[in-house]
Amino acid sequence: MSEAAYIAVDWGTSSFRLWLVDRTGNVLGERRSHEGMMAAGKLGFSTVLQSHLRAVGAADGLPIVICGMAGARQGWVEAGYVETPARLASILKQAVVVQGQDRDIRILPGIAQRDPKAPDVMRGEETQLLGALGVDAADDALVCMPGTHSKWVRASGGTVERFATFMTGELFDVVSRETILSHAVAGADEGEDVDAFKSAVVAAFEAPAFAANLLFQVRSGQLLYGGTPSSAREKISGTLIGLELAAGLAEAPKAGIMLVASGRLQMLYQLAFDTTSVPVRSIGAEDAVRRGLAMAAHSIWNV
Amino acid sequence: MSEAAYIAVDWGTSSFRLWLVDRTGNVLGERRSHEGMMAAGKLGFSTVLQSHLRAVGAADGLPIVICGMAGARQGWVEAGYVETPARLASILKQAVVVQGQDRDIRILPGIAQRDPKAPDVMRGEETQLLGALGVDAADDALVCMPGTHSKWVRASGGTVERFATFMTGELFDVVSRETILSHAVAGADEGEDVDAFKSAVVAAFEAPAFAANLLFQVRSGQLLYGGTPSSAREKISGTLIGLELAAGLAEAPKAGIMLVASGRLQMLYQLAFDTTSVPVRSIGAEDAVRRGLAMAAHSIWNV
């Protein structure tokens, strides 16, 4: 077995993922938990990290590179922001050292768009971007990164020019759980209704202004015509993703679109792009963040 | 004091309002409570009604006309729907008698739009419409009725041709309380920020596809530029109302717009219409429903 060279951590709002990595990028060990920023803020970031380091048998002195909300103001150590237009290479250079630790721990900064007409921030996705595009990406790119807060990023020549965050995932969550539509989706099983999803995507994509009406139709449609809870859930999902695509694709992309996503989100967004006849190249979100963290480790410690 | 001729009740999902009315439409007594359909379903509709009749001193035998969710399937007695294109006069004719009562009690039906591409229902608003337009309205009308579930109605020659429901009020509620934006609005006071509201209306009205992004900007804007919780609340409100107006006004209205609303909603929607330079005629929502119930009472009992 090869020797570990560094430790990579993706520390989000509600999730923690750690990888023990060798010089060639192979993963030697891995940890996943729900001790994201929210939980770690109470337990102590150092305490959480130490317990995972022990569990994975990390040797003393191995350096650690971290991305995500651990670098937020409410996180462990504030890692600030690189400002747009943001060179991806600057992310590597502006990593912040966590002081008073018995090993070298660095947290990567986020990216901020200080435009009063479109203020925006990301933290964690910049590392996925780095991994997806590479530090010296010469081409134009439009990158869609779905999630609780989806990001759409325009990059060119290794620089993030603009980006926009959409509350799609969080809206899906509260609309399905906390509104009158919760009755329509109650009891939804894993069964998928691809047709319901696709028609909802098309409807919202073509008439985004009607989003709040299309959502209500999930209820009135069930009342007047019946339909399964799963189909209601897929309609809510399709409406919100179609709305997001209408904005993300409002300006014709200069280049092909890159979708950075995993699992169910990857499947749904791929389907949504197919439905709107927009070709995309898909990259796994976790691959992308690990690759980004590897680039940072290589740049900082030459490992 | 003149003599009571009938009792009018607006029985919604979460509110109950009762008026004791004389032959000329004067209100002789009034009751308001939170015993809407939800509460009355548990307490018993008859029990709730009797207690308010006693409190207002209603004489035996006075007839009662009711509109709203008391006529829903989960309500007291299902009053069905008039289907679009729905003559307003049909609402009066299809009132349902509540059986087994010691006085004449009628519940007015709702309106359903059985269009698989735009299924929709209303219950209670049809009576407001009746009051706002009159039973023999000859003109074209576009009526905006804001609320938890806002209704936009196209009527012509006394007939409801089409309508659409928008979940605007409910979305405002869950987005402000249950998402990351709850931090941005925490501690908001009664103070208003008219400018924040107006710019949010314009932004969403002009680029409705970006609604989920404009909502996120409430947070990122506060993070990067500061701003009060009240201003954050007004931005959420303005974004969602601007989105609704973008849909409601997508097709140029054939006639002037009528706004049926009261209180704070009346103020906000009036401001939103002003901001988008759309003239509206405003009618109080409660006046409208009382007038509609009076028309029903007159038509049924000639009182």
C-alpha cells in the first residue's frame, strides 16, 4: 500500500467528508459524517477533525487542506473570498493557515461577487470548479452545479467571470414539506414519474413567470384529476429545476455546458437538460472536489 | 334599529367571519374568529356556528348564506364547483342546502377550471368576484385577488373565463420562516423599506426566471453590503409579488385591472402595480365578499 501524502476535507454546512490521499491521488481512507459547520460549531471543529483523523489512522504531521463552510465567518477560521473576476489560481494562493495546530492545516477561500446589482457568494463550489475546469482552463465554460443552493458559473481563461446562486434545492424542500403541497406529496415513494418531471420542466422553462402558479397546479391537478404523490413530487422538482434552467440558459452559452453533480441530482438535471435539448458534459461532484483539493495540496506542499 | 334579514358568513381555511345584515345591507352585528375549516372540522361546524349565532343574538329562523371552505370536501357540506366558463349568476343558483338544521342554511359553490393544462380551483373568491363585479357585469375585467393563494381572474360579460392561482403568500411565509433567509429577516420590525420593495418588484417583474436567484441575493446582499432585517423581508415580498405580476400581466389586459384586497396586502400590491406603471382600481376584499353574500341572499330569499 502506498503512503499517505495529505488529507483532503470537504466541510460543508451539514456534511463532513475526509479523504486520506497518496501522492498520485489515490484515496487510502475515507470518512463521512453529518458533522458539518452547524454541528461542528457546537462540538468544536478541532475535536471533530481529530476524531476522524484517529479513525482513519492519519500519521502525525500529515498536512490537511479543507474547503467549504469551515472557512465561513461562522466556521472554524474565516478564509475570506477571492473576488470576481476571480482567477482559479488565486484560490490556491489565498489558503488560510489554521493557527495553533500540531500539523499544517489550510482552508481555501470562497469567491465573492461584489456587484450591488447581483451580489453573490460561494464557498466549497470554487474547489469543485477548480477540479472540474483545471487551474489553467483556457476555454470559455458555463458550469451548472446543482444543490441546496445551485450555482451557475461563467468562466473563461481560468477566471470565474460571473456566477449566480439559485435556491432551488431549498425551495423544493420547504415547498414539499411546509406548504399545502405537502398533502399532495405525502406518502410519495421512491417510484419516479419521468413524464411528470419532464412536462413540469418544460412548462416552467417556457413560462418561468408562472412558477408560483405551476406549483399550485400540483395541488389543483391532483384535486381535479387525481395522480400519485410521487408524480406530485416530481412536478414540484421539475417546476423548480425548469425555472432555474430558464435563468441559467437565458443568455446563450458561449461554450458547452458542464454539469457538476452526483447521484439523484445528476440524474434529474441531466434529464432536465435533455428535455430542453441542451447538451451537457457531466462530471461527478465528489470527483471534482477531490481533484480540486488535490490541486491545492500539490500547489501548497508539492505533494 | 332596523331588523336583521339574514346572516352572511365567510368561512375560510383558517378564519371565520359572520355578519348580521338588514334588508338594506347594513351590518347590525359582526363576529370574527380563527375557527376556520381546520378548527371547525374538529369542533364541529354546527357547534361553532351556533355559538356565534348566540353571541350575535340572531333570531330563530333567520336564514344563513355561507361562502368559502365550509363548502369544501373536507368542510361542512360539499358545495361542489361551477365550471369555467362560469357565469357568476350560476354561483347563486347552485347554492347547497345544509340538511337537518332548524333554519335555512346555504353554502355557495366554488369555481373549477377543468383544463388538464391549467387545472385550478377557487372557493370563497367567487363570492368576492360577485361582489366586486356584480352579477350582470357586461365588461371585460382582469381581477387580481392577493392572498395566501392569489387569484388572477379574467371575466367578461358576467362570466369567469379563466383564472390562475399563485402560491405567493404561502411562498413568502415559508421562505421567510423556513429557509436560510430566515436569518436575514430575523428581528424585522414593522418598519417598511419601500425602496427595497420596489426594486425587488422591478427585478422579478423584468427577469422572472431569476426568482430563485433574486431570493438568494437577499442573503448574499446582506452578507456583502449589510442591510436591515426589514429591508430583507421587503425584498422577499417584492420578489414574489413581482414574479406574480410578471405572469398576471404577461398577456396585456383587455380592460383596467381591479385589485380586490384589504390592509397590508392592498398597500403592497397597489405599490407593486404603481411601480410597474399599471393603473388599478382598488376594492376592499371584505366589502366585496359581503356584497357578494348580499347578492346571494337577495337572489335566494329576496331579502
